Amino acid sequence: MSSSNSIVDIIKRYFIGGVLVVVPAILTFLVLQFLFEAVDGILATYLHDILGYYRTGLGVLTIVLLIMLCGVLTRNFLGRRIYEAGDRLLVRVPLIRPIYSAAKQLLQAMTTAQDGSFKEVGLVEYPRRGAYQLCFVSRRLTLNIDGEQRRFASVFVPSTPTPVSGMVVLVPAHEIMLLDMTVEDGIKFLVSGGVASPSLLTSRRPAEPVSAER
């Protein structure tokens, strides 16, 4: 009986080991395949009309080259001027302005270290007391409530596994538990569904007091 149990344990151990190797590779392949096909199909029709033929992957290559070209052009004086003019135009169009501005600010906040980017990662109690949700602190502000000024923070609570979508919540500053974690590590935590996280999360500093500013 013990011999059969040991054989079952060995098979189970090897099977689980194989699953841990194969499944992440398959999921990564499927995600990359989906992104590849989605991006590749954006210019497929136009490239076929222009060139008279189309090959798989040509759309992705073209988009990558266009993005690189835009990056190069915006680095020189004339290209930067054209970009700034187009940027000013887009932020003035009523229907486009909120989407364009929000998408631009969110990407800048997650990918750059400039002013206005996310610099702090924390935890807020959500969706109930005793349960915590990872969040990014975007800015701190004072909220006037019935003549009393209280310190709040606007936090971005991202969704999993796509951290570019989520919700913005104003939270009392003293209720945010700041973590000793970089924004990059916070994004990894979310994308991996919490798997790529340290075994110990440490509070970076005490939360702000509730002191009112009059």
C-alpha cells in the first residue's frame, strides 16, 4: 500500500512540475498570439491595397516601424512642434479630449518618473473591511467638507490582469497603507494575479494623520 502511494506521489509530483512548466508557456503563447493577430490585422487591408499582397506579420512590423518613426520625429525641433500642435488639437475636441487625455496621463504615470506619475504603491481596504486592494497613489489633495478641510488622496485601483483599466477613488490619506514597493513591482503583482509578489509586504511609512487644515 505504501509502495503504491509513493508511486502515486511521484507521478503527481512530476505531473504538477510539468504543469508549472507547460501551462505558463501556453498562456504566454496564447496572449502573444492574440496580441499579434489583433495588431497585425489593423493595417492588413491598407497594406494589401497599397502593395497588392500581404504577408502575416507585415502589419506588426509596419506598426513597430511607425511607432519608432514617431519617436524619432518627436525628438527633433520640427517633429516636436508638429506633435505639440496635434496634441493641443486633440485635447480641444469634446468627444476625443477625455479619452485621449486620460489614456495619455495614465500611460505616462505608469511608464515614466516625471511629475504626475505614480510614485507610491499602497493598500486600501476594499471591497470590505479586512480585505485589501493594491492601489497607486496619484496625488494628494485637500477636500473641504462642510467647512472642514481634510487630507485625501486620489488613488488608482487597477483591475487584474490589465492594470491600465480600473477606477479612481478619493480615500482619506490616513487610511492608505503605503508599501515598500516600486510601481513596476506593483504592476507585476497585478498582471500575475498576485503570484509575482514578495512573501512579506512592508509598510513604507506611517499613514498621514487626519489633521485638518484651516
